Amino acid sequence: MTLTRERIVEAVQHYFATVDAGDVEATVACFAPDAWLRCENIDQEFSGHAAIREFYGRSAGLTTGMLHEVHGVVVDCEAGRAACELRYADTLQDGTAYDMDNCNFFDLDAEGRFTRVHFWLGAAP
């Protein structure tokens, strides 16, 4: 499969839609089996489907509903990479609320699955 700009943007948008829906299995399916996920702010890294599933399962269990609103995506088709700027809003079960700017970085394999997702949680807009 050729990774076009449209295909990469679609993969990023689909990923955020699955996360927002709390569909852990659909989120994990966005990743290659040996992928890794890193959140800089909490200094945590997750490698492989089982660890990524656990991270998103825990996240889905803590939220009352989250929203990832992508504002822009920069794509390098040849390298199979993307970066995006987004707003992240969430309210946790304990009442903690988040409304902040974030950035995410993605590497994709030839099938359009993520091999790396690297993100930072930012400041309130």
C-alpha cells in the first residue's frame, strides 16, 4: 500500500476517533504488533499490543468522555511519518478536567498501522 497524505491523515483521524469512543480494541488495531507508544509528560512507554491495550483500557476506564480535536497534520509520505497539533479535552471519573493543547508524532508501516506514537500533554489553550 502506498502511504498517501490522505491515507496518513485518515489513519491519524481514525485513531483519535477510536480513542474518543473508548473502543480499546479498535485503538489497538491502529498499531502494528511491535509498535510502541510513549507519553513524555508521565515518562511512560508501552511496547506491543498487550501493553498498549492495557494503557488504553486504563484510560478508557478513568474517563467520562474525551475529545481529541485535530487542528493540523504535517505529513512526510516518503518516510511514513506525521505530526499533529490538537486540543485534548477530558473529564475523569473523579471530576478532574483537562482542556489543553497537545502534539503527537506518528510513524506508520506500509499497511498504514502505527509503529510509533509519541505524544506530549501541553498547557491549557
